[in-house]
Amino acid sequence: MSRVRVLIRPKAGILDPQGQTVERALPALGFEGVTNVHVGRLVELDVEDPSQLPAMCEKLLANPLIEDYEIQS
């Protein structure tokens, strides 16, 4: 078994309302100088065959039309 992480983010150019909300909220909390905020998600998996991960991402874990994913072992 291998522990693998899949980082899923909105593709460049895709509207990211969560990222925009965080970007607007940070200055209100006193954190200045933050731009280009994107909110994604991290999925951790224990897998026997890591070669199946791209298919898992394409079919279930990510929406390939609007999200990019990065597999980290």
C-alpha cells in the first residue's frame, strides 16, 4: 500500500468564488498583500496500484472540465 495525495484545484481562468471570498476577507482581518487566492481540495488515499490514480481522478475525484489535479506520492 502507498499513501498518495491528490491536489485538486480550479483550472486557470475558471471562476473560483471560494478563492475570491477568502481574498476579500483576508484584508478585513488585517492580512494585507494577498492576491490570486484559489481554494482547492486535498484527497489522501492508500492505494495498492498507484498507476490507477489518473483514471480515478478523471472519473471521480476531479472534474476535468474545470479542475486540474496533481498526484503527489
